[in-house]
Amino acid sequence: MLSVACSPLREGATLSPLRFPILTLDERQLTPALGYVFDIRWLMPGESIISILWKFARANGLPGHVLVHLMGVDVDPYEGVEPMRDIIDVRRVRRMLRLPAKVLHASLLDAGLHGRYHPVLRYCRQCAGRGYHSVTYQMFSEYRCPAHGRALETRCRHCGGETPYILNANLVESPYRCAWCRTLYSYGYPPSLSTKPVMRKAHRTAISRRFYDRISGSFGLSNDDHEGCLGGRPTRSRSLSS
């Protein structure tokens, strides 16, 4: 007796056409052949490259090892690299995400200040619950979230593990959760991606002010870069219909 999986179609039956296009990958470029979806309005000032990639992966359903290759670094995606400006191919990432160069520069660590950054991921539980991680949280001189006043944490409350702040497949595939046990860092899963603010205005203002206070000296960026970091008109990357 034939199994259900290989049973012939009933007489007169036809296969229903797929309602959605199948997203295929061009292995040479490691980019979606039909394009991808990303909107700068999903981001907040100071968003780390890790947080940006978490949102990109969520919107497009791409695996972590593919996104690591998007960084233009020829390494084992499961070993990864430090998210430093001198290591990551910012031009290539900019072409992929269609984000302003200043936004990407601000999302990466400055190699010249290597000793001032935490080697493990630091997070605010409430920010993680809203789908946000700031590059400033990785600085040794930062102790609390400017919006919620919570002490920044490094350990998972479930397994006690610490996740190395390395751009690799394991971290990219663990959005706002522990890379070891996959437990969420927050009280619940982040809300769906939206162009509407996910934080209260007072919290967004506090985060923005703290980031811009630190951007000049601690991230090697000038005051002229402030306007370029999520300033101006929102832009979109290529959509699946383009």
C-alpha cells in the first residue's frame, strides 16, 4: 500500500499554485535573489550592529551563517569576528541593508578603543523586551540603561551563561536571548517589527541623549555625524516586490 506521501493524485485533481514566492539564495553573493525587506524606522539611535542584524534576520528569515557572510569577513561563521569598524566591510553591509554609512559606523565598536569594551554581551532586560540593544551598553564606563535605570546585565538568568560579544552565527540566531540555552533576556518576546515607536517618548529621548553624549569621544565620530545617525528621512531597502 502506498503511503500518503507518495499516493497518486485523484483523477482530475490539480496541484494548487503557491501563494507566496519562494525566497532563494544566490550562493555566490549570499543575498536573497528576490531582494529583502528592511526599514530604517525599525531602528533607534545607537542601535548595535547585532540588534540591527537581529531585526534583519527576523524580517527576512535568513539563517545566522548567511548574515555573518554578509559582513564581508572570510571566517568560519560559527567562530565569527569582533564587530569592529576596521574588520567589518561597512560598504558591503551598507549595500545590503541600504542604511546610511553613519548609522552603520555608529553601530560598530572602534578598534582604537579596544580595551574599553566588554567582551560579553550586556543588556537591559526592558530594552531587550522592546527589541533594542545599544552599542553603548558594551562600554565599561556604562553601568545602567539611560531609559529604564536598570543595571546592565551580562548573565542569563536561567543558565547563568554569558554570551561573547562576537559577530557569529550563534549570536545572530539568538535574537534578544541567551546564545547557550536560548532563554529570552526579557519578560517576553519583542513586539512585531513596526515603524511606530516601541518605547515611550521619554525613554527614547533618554537613550538618544545618552548616545549622542558618548558618540564623539567614545566612538571616534565627530559631532557632524549626529545628524546622520538615524536623522533625516526614513529610507527602505529593496523589497521583495522590487
